[in-house]
Amino acid sequence: MSTDSATGEANRSLASRLRSRFEGPNTIGESRGFWVGFVVAVAALAVYPAFGDGSQLSLFMVLALLGLSLSIVWGYSGVLSFGQVVFFGIGAYTFGVVSINFATPGGITAAVVAGIAGGGVSAAILGYFMFYGGVRDVYVTIITLVSTIVMHTFMAQTAGSEWAIGEAALGGFNGMPDIPVLTLGVEGASYQFMYNPFPMRVIGIGSFEISPFYYLVLLLLVGTYLGLRILVNSDYGRVMVAVREDEDRTEMFGYNVTRVKFVVFTLGGALAGLSGVLYAARNVYIDPTVFSLLFATLPVIWVSIGGRKSLLGAVVATLAVEYLRISMAGELALVLLGTLLLVTILVLPSGFVPWLHEQLVETRLGPGEAGGADAPDASSEVSD
């Protein structure tokens, strides 16, 4: 075998091993065409600010992280939580409090870590009392919903001057303004991720505006999605799915079901906290509406429409639904959300993305071959 052939074979083997980390029975997309499409989609998002409103899309991508946090908790572990916005809001407020009191590059960087930790720790505390207390099924959903109501009620009455942590006033319904611009690093070696775009000129292309914050969010969203693909296709991910499908049988096989749900719930809280940090950093402002019932319902709607057992579905549905919701004003947006959710439950209970995947498989292989060795069983549950 020639040196060039050996090198080519080694490169293909390396690429195959790398792809195998992201592929498995719990994800959609194991073909070269899928990954080509994925790269094209990411590239399209990267150049979108040159042609469209990147500021609005950055908000949708931040919320997509919140959708992913519910997807792994509900879609892969079977725990329906209306409390993801609790961890989202705690992460946002923690970032605001710490960054206002320590408005230096190092302090703001620490605020990011504190916000993520705040979401994760609050989820761990709530999850500990629920799961180790024997709470199961619909009662978990009720407790997380009540937690959202409690946080909304509490934060709404923090308007007085006594409700301040150092220099940061919680502000009640007036919210917490003047959150510093997101800065990562330490004094003398830091970078400011401005939300407001600044002009850039590329020779041969022309001038357009670029937002450092937009590309940070895009990088985090893509990295989180790929990281979660690795997780759900790992041995631990298979245990998560087993817990979702049948807790009692999984426990009979010797797995600690309570610990699995606790760990995944905590991970989901930390991811929601990251989303909250980015939300507060983007708006340089946070208020109690992040704990409202409407906002608490939105992640459930995104994940249901996209496919609760599909990571890709959570991202796609969040971007699409939020675009439609923002484009419509007032009550019409609520009617649209209700209609989409109702149609999904009645017509596409598995979600839009898994359904679209099945249609593409059938189109490519033909109705008689769709159940072949290279295609997923249409009667089985497909996750992403």
C-alpha cells in the first residue's frame, strides 16, 4: 500500500471514529448528507447577520439553549418540568447581581460561572427533594409549576430599596437595569462581547455589521448541541432513555434511577442557567417576567412541536416558533401557539422533526424499503 493510500485510509478511519461519537440509536442523522446539511446550516447562520436581523436571531438562539435543557430532562429522562424558567431566571439574576457588584472583566467572567452554577445548584436542590423524596410522574410537573409561580410572586415584590444585594437592586417589576456588557477574561487580557453590532468591511464582499455576542451564542449553541449528542449516545444516555421508557424495569436491572433523574435534572438546570446568563447579558436587563406562566409554558411548546425526543427538534422549533410569535402581536400570537400545540398533539405526537425524518427516509428508500436495515423502524421511537 502506498504512503498516500495509507494516509487517506487513516484519515477516513479518524473521521469515522469522530462521527461515531455523535451518532447512535438516540439521534437522527447518521449519514454524510446529514452532516453536510448541518455544516451548511451553521454556515448560513454565521453569514446571516450580513443579510438579516442578527440581533433578533441571537435572542432565538439563546432561547434554543433553554429548549435543549428541557429536551434532555423531558425527552430523554421522562421528567416533564415547567420549572426550567426558574433555573433560567436564577441564572440571569445571579449574573446580574455579581456583574453589577464586580464590574471588572474578572468579575463579569465570575458572574457567568456563578449564573450557570446558580441554575445548576437550584435544580439540584429542588431535584434532591423531589426525586429522593419519592415524587414521581405528574407530581414532579406540579411541583416545578408551583416553583415557577412562587418565584414570580416573590420577585415581583422586590421593588423596595431594602431588596438590594450590594449595589444591585432587584427592582421588582421594574427589573434590574444597567447590567454590564458581557466581558470574558481578566484585567489586561479580556474581550467584550458587545450585543450592538459594529460595521466591518470585507474586500470583495462589501460592508456589513457584525456582533461579537451573536457569534458567541452561535458557538455555544452548536457546541452544546453536539455535546448533548455525545451524551445521549453514550452508555449513560442509553440509561437515560431506559429510565424514560420504564423506570421499574431499569431499576430491576440494577441502575439507580433516582440518581440518573437527579443528575440529568441538575444538568438541565445548569444549561437553563447558561441560557439565562446570555439572556441577561444580551438585554443588559432582567425582570420577573422570566418567571411568568406564559414564559414557563414556551419551552414545553417548543419541545413538543419540534419533537420532545429530538435535540435537533428543540432547536429548530424554538427558532421557528419564536420567529412566528414575535412576528405576530398580542392575542394572535397566543392563538397561534395554542393551534400549533394542538395540531402537534393530535396529528404529529412525535413532533415535526422526527416526522420529517421519516418522510425523507421513505422518499429516499421507497415505501417498500423504508423498514430495511439502513432505515429506522417506523414503528419504533426515534430520538435525536
